[in-house]
Amino acid sequence: MGSPCALDTASPDQSDAPRARFPNLSRYLSVSPIGHHSGARVTNVLGIHHVSTIAGDPQRNLDFFAGLLGLRLVKRTVNFDDPQTYHLYYGDEVGTPGCIMTFFPWPGASPGRQGPGEVAVTSFSVLPSALGFWLERFVRHGVRHDALLTRGSGADAERVLAFRDRDGAMYELVGHPAAETRPTWTGVPGIPAEHALHGFHSVTLWVEQGDETERVLVDLMGFRGVSEHETTRRYAVGEGGPSRIVDVRSIGGFMRGAKGAGIVHHVAFEVADDTTELALRERVIAAGLHPTEVKDRNYFHSVYFREPGGVLYELATTSPGFTVDEPLGQLGERLMLPPQYEPHRAEIEAVLPTIHLPAPATASDFFTHMTGPEDVSGDALGFVHRYLPPTTHAARAASTTLLLLHGTGGDEEDLIPLGRSLLPGAGVLSPRGKVLEGGAPRFFKRIAPGVFDMEDLARQTDALATFVDAAATTYHLDRDRIIAVGFSNGANIAASLLLRRGAHLRGAVLLSPMLPFEPDPLPTLSGVSVFIGAGERDPMASRETVERLEQVLRNAGADVTMHWTPGGHAITKEELAAAQEWMVEVAVG
């Protein structure tokens, strides 16, 4: 994999302290403000085009920005300078400049460090009435955030909700009446249209000292100073307002920032066309700065340079846009490669981790009370969950989906390694139990150890069955090839699902289970295969209750394989090997 510094944008010496490196800057800018340079054409930028940030896990990033924040994934491509990593673009319906948030996800990337020389904060625009909705949503989904505050005073006052993404990058939601004039993306489960994000409000740069940064913004790029508060100066371009604001905060004396996960790589400013971009590039050169050549990024043309404060800038053209290589209705659904990498698609796809979109709006057909996708596909289908599609080279295993059901205190991540080991290449659907016992997730309540709350068991079993139905439709699963894999409490609700809704499952692997209840009448489980793994010395699931579960399943017509180990309430290597053998026979054989 590449590193967070792999993007080829600027000379290595441009990361040092600013002043001595730009001997022409003050002289050029002081005598040649834009619009007064030998009668030259005014070449202002139009506003923010996009912001590109370094992330860690790509699926976690996708879940947060497309699922929780409700942005549209408008392009799934690769870093053009490091094609072994993704470049993900989010925005409104079409990826309008001023709405585009992009990420370079490097799995396992070390956290970066905020400091001078960085875009520290990216601010999104929302209607003022939406802030309460987002505060509640952040609380519900465990998003790090600050209290709502008012910034500024009088006509310039803004209501601000600061938050961080899963990699620690800093963001804000700024309530602004002009947000309604900006495009948005609606139809996301759990996010009413009136609360949706409306692109950028502003970016905040942290620099040692802001004077030279100001000169580039004002004299080269056409911004104007509009306000100053303590150590922060605000600049706007054009009509000002959302997506046309840059704040510059001087924080001299702090350690300089360092690239890594959670750090902005660069901010791009929109220019109208190639002619404007080239004219601005010439002015950058004349100012003693060092721009790159024009780079074709397929969806826009780019020039990069580092401003005196150390922040990496990009000039990006408005066109050609994101529909240049796929239809509007299918944006973001498949990996798009530039022509130079298309011959290597197979190798690139083999290296890139599998990612999937959060639950689509069609999920609302199943749940009217949904709160929207949250981390790893979220609760739009009734449960916070993780869905991993099957791998394309897995032959028959690829048509099987393993329904992973964790034990008490686990979550949707716990059994994924087990699922991958049991049947490599199969799809994985892993929900998190919705009942909390002392803060520990479970799938249903219990009155005491080994004593179940039967009413809640019935209710939660029905909820799980509805979730499986919704997931099968949403993710296009083969309903006849879903096999539950549960441990302890997860095995018990899997057994309950078999006894109440046998047709929902092709089979089940029940590890350290108990008989959840005595069914009357017995269900019809002919054609259903079940593997039971249990320990002779299990203090929680006695041999008697396990054998009773085995007998009930056999009486209902299930084909039961019973495997005893001398251990206790745990999964042993011997048990895993036996379950793997059973799984191959049932799912593939």
C-alpha cells in the first residue's frame, strides 16, 4: 500500500518554514493586486471546490460520510498517484463544486497531527433549524462533538456544532440561512430533506502567522477580508456565504502539523475553466511560488501549490464533472479507473479492500422509524450491523451469507474472523444485539443467568427475522442460502429463530447454546441442517439443556450434527475444525 504522502502534488522543499523561500512574494503582491496587474483579466477563484483528507479504513469512512452524514458517494476511484488505494468522493446528487468531500483511505494509517500548515477544520452548511437534529443524531451514534455554540455577534453570528469523524478529523456544521441556496442530496434513510447537509460553509487554515497567507488569498486568488476575531481572520470571495469562505487562524509557537489519518491533505479552489487556471498558474509562478504542471484528474483539471503558511492548495476546474464516465443514476456504484489503469483493473481490484454502500432509501419500505445508517451499515434495517459482500472468486461459497450473532458483550465485529474462517469468500451479515445488560449488548433480555425473559425473546426474535428479510432485499441475498452462526446468547436467538421462523435459515452453527424455549407445536425443519458445538464442562449451558435442544431440533425434522468437546463455555480449535468441515459439506458440497 502507499503512504499518506504518495500524492504527487508539490516539491519536497515546500513543507518548510515559509518566508525565506518566497523572495518575490511580497514585492509581487504589493504592486500587483488582482485586477490591477497591467490591465490583466481578473482571475478570481469561485470558491471552495473540494477538500481532500486522509482516512484509515475505507468502509468505516464510507459508513460515516454516506451513511451517518447522508452525503452521496459520487465517485469510487483510486488515488491517481497510488492506484493501490481508493480515492472516494462524496457530495450532492451530481458532485457539484463546493459540495465535494474526498478521502484517501489507507487502512492502518497512523494518526496525523494537527498544527500550523494544515487545513484544520472543514465546515458544512445546514439550515439553522437542522442543528438540533444533528446534535441528537451525534449523541445517538456516539460521534465526538462539542456543545452548540454561537460564534461572532450581530449579523455575523453563527450557530456552530463541532464534531470529529472516526479518524479524528475536525468538522463543523454551521447553521446559515443561505444554506437553502446550495445543492444537497436527499432521500437518505433517517435524514429528512430539511436537515440535509448543503455542501461546505468554509474551511479554517492554521498557520504560524497569517500575513503571507492573506496576501495569496487576497491578491492572487481574489478573496477579500470581511472580519477579524482574536487570532482568526475571515476572507470571502464572490458574493460570500457558504462555500466561499476561508478562515485563517494564526497559532504561532505550536508544533507543525504532520500528515496521517484524520488530517486534510489539501483544499481545492474552483476555477471556471482551463484558461483561468493557466492564468492563475502564471501569477503563482510570478509570485515566487512553485505550482505543478496541469494534471488531468478525469473529473477536473488540477494545479497544486503550497502557500507560504504551508497549506497545500489546488486549483480545480468546474468541468468536466463526475458524469463523464458513468451515468448520473449510477454514480459511485462501481470502481472507475482512469485510462492508464484500466488494463490493470484485475490486479488493482485484487489489492483494494471490498467496500459497499450503506442501506439505500428502499430500506424505508421495511422500517418507518429508522434513524439512518450508522457505522458499518447502521440501524436503517432495524439493527446496527455490518454487511460484507462475498468475494467474486469464491465459487459456490459466494452465494451463501453467514448471519453472525455474537454473545453477551460482543458487537457486530466480534464474529467476523470466525465467519471468514468457517467459509472463506461467503457474504457476512453481522447485527449488534439491541438489548443492553449492564452496558453489554445482547439479543434478548434474561431474568437471571439461564432464565430468559420469554416475552422479550419472542419480540426480539421477530425483530431479527424482520431484519433478515430487509437485509435480503436490500443486499440482494439468496434467501435459501442464509446460515446463522451464533455463540452463546447469539446461538440462543439463532435457535429461537429456527424454532419460530425455520424457513428463514438454510442452516445454523450453534456454539455453546441452550434450548431457548419448548416450541408447541413443533416447527417443520426438514431440509435444515444444524451443527451444535458444546463443552462437557460448560457452566452456563448444561449437557441436559444442550441435549434437549438437539432432540427438539431432530423431532422438528432438522439434520443435526452434534459435536462435544471436553472444554467449557468457549470455542475450541477442535470445535472450529468440525464446524468448518460441516460448513463445507452444507454450503458448498
